[in-house]
Amino acid sequence: MERVFKVVLVGGTASGKTSLRNFLLHRTYTWQHTPTNNPDFVSTSVALNNGELAAVQIWDTADLLTTNSLVQDADGIILVIDGTRRESLLLLEQLWSALAADSSGPRSISMVPVILARTKVDMHQNIDCVQAKEYCRSVLGIDNIVCIPASARTGEGIATLFQTIVEQCQMQAQAACAPEQDKLILDSRPSRHGDPIAYHRFDVDEGPNGKRKYRINSSRFRYTIRRLLCLT
Ligand SMILES: Nc1nc2c(ncn2[C@@H]2O[C@H](COP(=O)(O)OP(=O)(O)O)[C@@H](O)[C@H]2O)c(=O)[nH]1
Ligand SMILES: [Mg+2]
């Protein structure tokens, strides 16, 4: 079975998220800005350096609330900044801290590969990649982030952008499938309900009478199944 990577575009409004995805899919560009109201995804494939094609689901996002739930089981995140507007970099602090604070997902956001797209390079730039990378390190706590200059008008950098995030997703998936990681899942069995799937599938609430209640957690369940099968 082919592994499909879920990649989410995250960034402020009008940073160029929808345009990047449209260019990848249709090789087209429009001057018009139509705010994205609802997040949605498209399925496509991305050509990798080794000549292979990788299947991806690319999610376009709207507001922070829906973005939060979307990144919970993402395989990769592209932070999009508009290189002509410094504010689009500065607002990442609020965005990222909200995503990082949400612990309802199957794993910490620090485990998810993240890269930076500095868009609109066909216009005069007010931020460069050195500044953007330093901001990600010092403010967001993301070291050595890859920053890719891109333009949805000329197409510059777009193939590299999606190729890079998918390759990082693959590397992360392979690391998650290393034998010591399998052991980690199996060792994390609780004593009473000794099945590793059950462990990750439920959130446990302690009732007033000391009885445990189990609530199903579907994103954890999906993630655990993926890890157990080690689909890469
Ligand atoms: N010159 C230029 N304009 C762009 C580029 N990417 C997006 N835009 C424009 O920026 C505006 C916002 O783009 P959009 O993709 O809708 O941003 P989103 O809100 O992040 O999805 C639109 O008017 C686009 O035409 C680019 O690479 N170059
Ligand atoms: Mg949009």
C-alpha cells in the first residue's frame, strides 16, 4: 500500500498559500485574492530527486481554529511567509505558539517536519531567508529550518518546496519505523489493557468513584496504526 503524506500549508492571510498550491497543481496564477474560507485538500503526486513519485495530500488552511485541528496528524508543515511583508513573518509567533500549545494530537509538533516558504520573490523583498531562519530559531524554537524562496507568479522554487517537505516526511517516517521505535510503542502498554492499540486509541478519564472511562481518540488511533504498520 502506498503511503500518502499529509502536508499542511500554514501562514497568515494573503501570504500566498492558495497560490502556491494552485501553481503546483495547475501551473496557473491569479492576481486576485479570494480568502480561503474552509480548509480543503487536494491529492497529487510530487516528483522526488531519486526519480520516484510520492503521493501527497496538500491541505490549504483558513483560520487558526481549523488549522489547529488539521496539523494534529500532519506529516509535514510548510510555514508560508510573504517576503514583501515583514508582518507575515512576525505573526508566525502567535500562530506557532497556538499550534505548539495544542496537545490533543498524537505527538508533539516538534516531531513534525517543518519548512519555510518565502513567497512572492518576483517582487521586491523585505525579508531574506537568513533573517527568517534566525526568527524561526530564536522565536519559534525551530533550529536549522530549510527556507525556500518561491513565486507562484513565475513558478520559481515551487517544485523544490514540495519536494523538500515530502523528502523530510519520508525521512521522518523511516525514523519512526526504526526497530527501537516499534519497541517504544509495545513497551508503552498500560498494565490493565495490555494492547498497544487500545492504549493509543483511548483517552482515559478517572471517574469520581475511581472507575476509568475511555474516550476514543481517532487521530491517535490512526497515527498508532500507521506506526504499527510502518507504512512508508
Ligand atoms: N507577485 C506575486 N503575488 C502573489 C504570489 N503569490 C500570491 N500572490 C498574491 O497574493 C495574494 C494572496 O495570495 P493567496 O494565495 O490567496 O494567499 P492566502 O490567503 O495565503 O491563500 C493574491 O492577490 C495573489 O495574487 C507571488 O508569488 N507573487
Ligand atoms: Mg487562501
